[in-house]
Amino acid sequence: MLVGCYGASRRCRGSLEWVAVTSVILVIAVFWLAYSNGANDNFKGVATLYGSATADYGQSLKLATIATIVGSVVSLLLASTLAKAFSGNGLVPPSLAGDPSLLIAVGAAGAVTILLGTFVGMPTSTTHALTGALLGVSFVAGGAQAPIGKLWSSFFLPLLVSPVLAIVGASLVYPALKAIRQYMGVSSETCVCVGTEQTPLLAGAGESLPIGLGSAAMTLSVAPAAQCVQRYQGRVVGLDAQTAVDGLHYFSAAAVCFARAVNDTPKIAALLLAGGLAGGAHWVLGLVAAAMAVGGWLNARRVAETMSRRITDLNAGQGLTGNLVTAALVLGASHLGVPVSTTHVSCGSLFGMGFATGATRWKTVGAILLAWATTLPCGALLGAAAFWMLMHLGGL
């Protein structure tokens, strides 16, 4: 940690008292950030399960929680480069890279930014929030020497390109998979409800119409769109088509949650690693994973509704396609150490699916894009303010 004093009236930052106080505050800030991340991000991988009615909310949340914990546990092996990227090295003066005031400011600013998005039900990028906080701190610490060039090449460019790649990927992959399905003779059918209870002959939308089937009086009703579920009829490699799609859909949803945890956990743990509090790092990752899981379990509902039902209509095949595109991009970026946003990639896949099917809800898309546009400046302002207060007000 940094050793030195900021004027005679302020405490020596290398003192044991300073180190103890800032260490406690840093731990609180980091686990607050992890909780916020879980609340906003944990459900994103399973949003297509819930949105396509393949699983209910509780089932989806359980799968997301388990996959997130597993991804966090293995993240140190697959994505150690990301921890270095978000320790502040190269974005702030080298003398401040491990300073507890910087790390506290970044963690707290990121947590507040993400919680604001969660409160209004908007999927918010942890990567953007942390990058914005680092940017705000870098301006306060380095002034005109803030490394805009490095920010652009190492952070901004991947964050801008990743959702575009997801949109294009989903838009191209879904029609291709649909053509393959049709070539294999697997059809898609919407549910029709048949019962024995008669109703009036004049039926409105969502009501039943009695019909004659031989000697028996039956009723035929077409459910409202919100209650209808598309199912696949046919066989693939000897398996029932719907069963095969559902199995792959569950697997892909778990893969996205796993990939997100692999990508996000090192970014959060990096704040403790840079502060010298991690030891062997394994216990830090475990606690970060636990905080993420708790945040998702308690506060995921609002973002879940936005991701699952307000962007576009989904069936199981469309949800599967979106998840495959998201998992491929996020896992690839984690392996390369590129800090892409799982939020941008997963939402981009859903945007692309809406483009391919013509079912995009543009009002929701516009609101999400606005949230994205404000995440980084919000994080930057909060990070700059928090760092300035810690450095100049002497409150600690």
C-alpha cells in the first residue's frame, strides 16, 4: 500500500491506523459491489428460460445462482488477466495503483451506479461502471495526463464492439438454425387448448368456441399470446425435438451465467488484490462469489422482467440461439483478457433476435441504451467525487 502523508494536518497514510481503517472500508466497498453486481447481472444468463416459459422464475434463479458460483470459483484460472486490467495499472499514476482511497472510490462508485440501474429495472454493465469510476479517479489523480488513449483501446473499444458483434451474431445464427430445423423436418407449433366444457358460440379474443368432434361436444380455445407456448414437433438424432431444445437451452443458460461469473469476478476481486488484502486470492474469490449469489437471489426480479419479457418475444429456440451467441463471445473475451460487458453482449443477442423475428420492443430498447449511455459518466462522477473526498477532506 502507498506510504506517505498529505500535509501536516492529515494523517500519515502509511500508519497502522490508516491501513486498518481503509482495509475495513475497502472490504465493505468490494462486497457491496459484488452484491450489486449479482442483483443486476446474475439473472441475465437465464432470462431466455424465463422469457420463453421454458422455466419459471424460481427455477431460473436457482440455475443462475449455481452456475454463477461455479464460474466464480474457476475464474482465477481462466481470467487472471482481467484482475490486472481492473487494478488501475495504466489508468492512474503508478504510485496510486494500489492506494486504498482509489480502490474504495472505484468500488463504492461502481456499486452505487449498478444499484441505481437495478432499482429502475435496467440491465447495467459492471464493466462500464468500474471503467467510469477508474476514469473519474484518473482525472482527479492525474488531471490532463489521464490516459484516454489506453482507455479507448483497452476498455471503450471492446465495450462498443461487443454488443454489435452480439446483434450481428444472433441475427445471422438464428435464421441459419431455423433453416436447419426446417430441413430436418422439425416443425414449430403454437399451443391449442382442448376441453370438454362448452361456452357460448360467439367467442372473443382468448375465449372458447364449442365445436363438434364426432358425437362428443368439445371446446376449442386459443389462449392469449401471453399464455401461448411454441413447441417443436419432430425428432432430432432420435430424440424428441422439444426435449432436445429444452436440454440445450438449460445448458446454454448455465453457460452464460458461468461465463459472466468468469468475466466479472476477477474485476471485483481485483480491488482487494490490488489493495494487498487477498493473500492467496482463493478466499477472496469465494466471498465475492457468495456476495454475488446473495445479491442475485434477493434483488434480481426487476432486471429479470426487463430482460425476459420487455425486449422481445421469445420461444425456446430463439432463447437457445441468443444464449449460445452470448456464451461464445463472453468466454472468448475472458480467455483473451478483454473486458467485455456481459450485459451488453446478452442484451445485444436479444436485440439481434428481435431484429431477426421482427418482434423488437423499441421503447424498452431505447431505455436500455439510455441506461448504457449514462452508466459510464455516472460511474466517473461518483468515482471522482469519492476519491476527491478521501484525498482532501481528511474524513478518514
